[in-house]
Amino acid sequence: MAHNTVDPATITPDMAAQIRTWRCDEEYTWRAVAQAASHLWGSEWGSNQLYGEDLCVAAAKVLGENPYEEPWN
């Protein structure tokens, strides 16, 4: 489900790889992904769960993966 909090065009391959690491390798929740991204890249969204989900969806798409299948969920 798209929440329109993230413009996929703003997610670089390096950002996508970092988001994937947080979500898939370090098993961050969507809230934790949002918080980490907000801290690292200066977003005002903080730990907003919808923002975290949208970041993961955008990152997965950049990487050519399905955000609703393993390893993302």
C-alpha cells in the first residue's frame, strides 16, 4: 500500500542498499528503519511507521525486489 511519504526517485542505490541492510539483515521494524533513516539523512518523519514502510517499498523497487516477499517481510 502506497502512502506517498517517499518519492522513489529520491532513493539512490546506496540508500536502497542501506535500507535493505536495516530491514533484511538487521531485522529493523518499519519504525526502526524510519528512525534510522531520519537520523542518517535528516528526515523530519522520525520513527513514523508508514514512512518506514514506504522507504522499504521504494528501496526494494530500486533493487528490483518485491517489498512484500522475503527477505523484506
